[in-house]
Amino acid sequence: MKRSRSGIRAAAALLSVSMVMGGAGLAEKPPPTHLQESSVPVLLVPGWYSTGRDMAPLLIRLVAAGWAEDHVMAMTFSDPTGSNRDHAREIVAAVDSLREVTGAERVDIVAHSMGGLATRLYLEEGGAAHVRRVVFIATPQRGTYTAYLAFGRGRDEMIPGSDFLKALNSGPSVPPGVEALTIRTMVDAHIVPEESATLPGVPDLEVCCPTHEGLLADMDVFRAVWQFLTNGTSDGGDGQ
């Protein structure tokens, strides 16, 4: 679990390539912070058909902003297109492992796309006791019509009106005691309609104008994530 400096350097190399291709850069410095080794650990949860490597932009910036290397973990699901129910069980193991390594009682979670659905299920099934704050980045909370073009068991669960989504949305957006923030982009071609990325009663931030995947490397998104994880507040969020 503990990350070596060579691992971080390798991730940075991968990120530099993606930044060049995406037109963004890491030249922008992350927000200053004074985090200590005892800061709340962060679990990064990828979306449909993605892995922990896709979360590298956030991982690198969190470490650069002051999180200890062993306090940030980007997980990969055994089946990236599989069921959110299976993914939720894998989040249980990932959170338990991160807590064991760091000695922390609670963690923060930053989830992208479908990974946010598994995260919500994890919270509903008892995980809320171990989570302080969660950020949902472009998560199809009420489904997306582009799911009809996807595959895997996760595909059926993301279709608007699915039994999975009806059950997930039958209760509160997040359990009591957990703070949450949703972040979305107005040019998201994956989350249709875009408003599906919001949650009732949860502050929402709409940014312009990274793509669905580009949200993970966008500096404005990172600043919002950093602000929320460190202070529990967001810049410019609107309650839905």
C-alpha cells in the first residue's frame, strides 16, 4: 500500500503525457496547505472502464499539496465494467486497507463517474461510519442515456430508471454524518442529461469546460476538491 517515490515518479510521467495530449499542464501550482502526516487519507475511486491509473492527476496533485504518499490510494476494480454491488464490496476492502496503513478512523473519498454509484452504495451499507467527506465527480446519480452504448453489468445499472438506481435513490443522497460535494462539467458527453450528476441537498459545482475524463486533470476541479477536503466547503457550489 505504501507508495514508493519511484511509483509517484512513474505516475507523474504518465500524467505529463496525458497533460500534453489534453492541453493542460502541471505548471500550475496546487493550493498551499499545511497538512500533517495525520491528515485524513483519501481514496480515489475510478469510473466505468477506468482504473486507478486514470486517477493519477488527482493523486499527484494531492501529494504535491501536502498529503503523505501513503495517505492517498487510487484503487482499481477487478472488473472495471462490472456491477456496482461488487464494486461496493471492493471499496470496503480498500477503505479497510487504507485505514490500517494510516491508522486513521475515517477517510475521504473522491469518486469519478460510475465509481460514485458504488461509493454511495458502500456508504448506505455501513461504510458511512468510516467516511468523513466524499466528492462525486461527474457521477450519473440518476443514470445516463449513454449507458445504452456501454457494456458490462454496470451498464444496466446506469440506465435511467434501473432497479439499481431506484433503490439507491430511495433514501437520502448520503447518510447523515457524511459531507458531500458534486462536481460536473457543462460539456459532458457521457452524463446525459448533465443534471443527473447532481444530488438533492448536496452542494454542486459546475465547471467550464473540461470533458468527462478531463475533469480529473482540470486545475479548477482540483482546487474545489482540495478546498472541500481541507475545509469542508466549496467555491461557488449551489445546493440542488
